[in-house]
Amino acid sequence: MQVTVKLFATFRNGRFKIAEQELPEGTDCRFVVLDLGLTEQEIGIIMINGRHGTLDQTLKENDILSLFPLVGGG
């Protein structure tokens, strides 16, 4: 299945901004995160098609997965 993956902020370093990925049916967000070399602890926000998502959420054909890192500051 085709899924669009969008990375934000520091996740783009050495990776990409937007990429189309061919993934097996039943793939969840956790698989994509780990496949990108990220850890679950680095993830601040997951959005699927503009709505809040979770690591365990199964992706569907033509979904848009957006990954945002944790943000610190003061």
C-alpha cells in the first residue's frame, strides 16, 4: 500500500521532508518510526490524515503519516 510520510523539524536531518513509501498491508506507525531509525521516545506527535494518531494505529492505503519530534524549550 502507498503511504505518504512527512517528517518535521530535526527528523528531517539526513532523511527527507516528504516521501511516498510502499508498505505491507497492516503496517502500523511503530514500524515506520523504527524503520526510519527513530525511537518511540523521540516521537512527540503522530498525525494520520491531520488527526492525532498512535504508534499502534494501523495505516491504510493513501494515508498521510506526519511525525513530529518532542519539543523542548522555555
